[in-house]
Amino acid sequence: MALITGVRRHAARSRAGEYALFALFVAPNLLLLLVFVYRPLAETFRLSFYDWDLISPTKTAVGFDNYLDYFGDATNRYILRNTLFFSAGTIAGTITIALGLALLLNGRLVGRNQARTLLFAPYVVSGAAIGIVWLFVFDPRFGLVSALLQKVGLDSPNWYNDPDYAMPMVMIVFIWKNLGYATVVYLAGLQTIPRELYEASRVDGASALGRLRHVTLPHLSPMTFFLLVTLFLNSMQVFDIIRVMTRGGPLDSTKTMVYQIYEQAFVNFRIGDASTVACVLFVLLLGVTWLQI
């Protein structure tokens, strides 16, 4: 009996030591999250119920007026549609093109490794730097896109000043920047598919399209889900490319919710309105991510 009691005490001490070690490792990260993530998040929710200009020492409580004004303003609904359209378009474009490139680069090609490196490089480059480069690419008079269109007898649209073309321009740049990231994820998934499955499907007479539909795509579903979540979060929070290329214009055609937060807070000095938009964006991101999971 004494032996059993001693064993239990030793096990309890071991568990207590493991918990203490766990707390020791987790505490620094948890402290950083509390200070730099959860505290600002709570402060943002609090400020959304105030009218404050960032300079005045006093804040005026307005209750839910900021939220009522936000949902009652047609401009805010337009910017929300812009954000969702940008996110849906860039996710669909990135995943579709990345899958095709991954299938191509998964084969035995000369210079395959170099192509993978070049494809991934834009992802690690600053979005602001990429935006500056693509400003010259889309220049309607001297840009590369204009030169290519002229070769087929077409005039280049005025990408910067035409609301119908400004959003597609920004979406193209975002897709180009994130294409390498999505391609690498799909390449990793392709390399985990057993070759025996493809051989068995060939024996059964499956075509290349059939193998893609019944073997490749089902095995890539975890990668597709991962990309849906990460690309959705990234696309909903895009700022640097829009700031450099269009500044939300023309006529708010490229303004998204994140850019609206920046503009309301640091251009118009309306912290209450900016916090309200941030809270709506947070709830939207949380809800859509939860639905995806």
C-alpha cells in the first residue's frame, strides 16, 4: 500500500513538473499575445463606441451610433463589396493558376528547380516594392502591358484612372505576388501522392483528366483548404499594394476595408469610425474562417 502511495505521489510530482515546464515555455508567448494582440483588440472594440479625433484628451461616448452609421452608409457597403470581390477573385485566380503551375513543375523539366525559385521569389518581396514595379508595367503609354497589347492591335486601357480596370489591375498584382506561395504548397502535396495510384488508374483506363479529377484533386484537398484559409486572410487584409498603386481610387473602386481603416484613422482622424470598421472586419474574418473550418 505504501508502495502504491509513493508511486502516485511520484506521478503527481512528475505531472506538476511537466505543467510547470509547459507554463515556463508558454508564458513568454502568451504575455506577448496579451500585450500586442488581445489588448489592442479589446481597445479597438472599446474605441468603436466613442467619437475621438486621436488628438483631443477627451473621448465622447456615442453608444452604437458608429455601427448604425456604418451599416447605414452606402459608401461603406460599396467598400465591403469591393473587399469581398477582391478576396474572391484573387483566391480563385491564385488557386487555379498555382495548381496548373504545380502540375507543370512537378514533371521532369530542364531548369525545374530554378523555375521554382523564381516563382517563389515575389512572395518574399515587399508588397510596396512590387506595387512600384507594377506601376511601370501597367503604364498606359510606356508600360510592358501597353507594348504587348499594341502588338496585337489593341489600345491599353487607362488602368489608374478607369474604375472598371483599376480593381483588376490590383488583383493581378496580388495574384502574381502570392502565386509562388500557393504553387509551393501544391507541389508539396503532389509529392505525397503515391505513384501506385496513378499506375492503377492507367491500368483501369483513366485519362489524364480522369486521373486529375479522381486521384490528384482529392489528395490535394487538405492543401486547397489550407490555401483557402490563408489566402482569404491575406486578401482581406491587403494594404501595401493598394496604397502604392491606387490609394483606393479612382472613385473608391479599389478601396478595401483595411485601407478604409487607415484612411479614417490617420487621414480623417476619426478613430471611432476606424475602430468600427476594424471590428466589422474582425467579425467577418472570424465568421468566414469558422465556416471554412
